[in-house]
Amino acid sequence: MNFEAFKSFVSAEDGAVTVDWVVLTAALVGLGLAVMAVVSDGVGTLSNSIADELESQDPSVGDLPFDRDSGTGTGTGTGTGTGSGTGG
């Protein structure tokens, strides 16, 4: 390779935009990883506390507007449809 070809290669700016995009993308990926590292502990703690709260709930006890066993309920409302039960 002669000196003129090397000089032409070094002075060419054809790949400069590509390099800029690669650097910008790498910076965004690094920023995303940094944010994930900071937030992940808090999200994990919150997720565990929500899971503990949901596990402590008894779905068979509560203020439900209907009786599970008989299929009847009370309530008010308007509308059309099919079904069974009593309304008040």
C-alpha cells in the first residue's frame, strides 16, 4: 500500500456517521443498564411486598355482593342480558 492510498483512507469521512451512531447507541445502552442497576432493588422489594400481600389475602372471605353457593345476589342496576338471580 503506497502512502497516497493510506492518506486518502485516513482523510475519508465516509464512516464517520456510522461511528457516531455506534457511540450514541453504546451510550444509550450504558445509560439503560445504569438505570436498571439503580432501580432493580426497589422494584424487587416492591414486587415481593405485593406478592406477600396477595398471598396473605383469603379470597373466600370478603364483602361480595352475591352469594357464591346459591348464585343469587342483591343489587340495583339497569341493562339487558340473560342470567339468574334476584335483584333488589
